[in-house]
Amino acid sequence: MATEKFTISNKDLVEKVKNMIHEGNIRNVRVIHAGRTVLEIPLTVGVSAMALTVFLAPFLAALGGLAAFAAEYTIEVEKIDDKKPA
């Protein structure tokens, strides 16, 4: 499983997380501020887009509220490796 980190401003936080989730190969998203995890969003593989949208609505609303409290966040993303071992 690959992990990526992005530092992002508060105004772009919700949109960046939405875009990453819609890529479809994300297993977990953590929003970190000052070294502490402030929100963690676990994602399930194989969930339909409609079900995922309904499931994520409260998390995205919470992200919008969090964005007002600090100027900068780090997003840590666990991606699913598509590569099969040889």
C-alpha cells in the first residue's frame, strides 16, 4: 500500500479530498494539523459511487468546518496498489 502526503491550504481542503476520493483507488484519508490527526476517513473498496457519496456527506461537512480553524493542513492518503506481484 502506497502512502502520499500533501500540504494544502484550508480553502482547498474539501475539494482536494473530494477529488482524491473520486479517483477510486484510495483506502484511507487522514487530515492532519500540527502533527495530530483531526479527521480520518476510511474508504471501502467496491462501494458504488452513490453509496459512497451518501456515506461521505458527514465527513465532508466536518472537513468544511475544520477548514475554518487553521490555515494549513496535511492530507495523508493510503492508496491501493494496483500492481500484482510477479
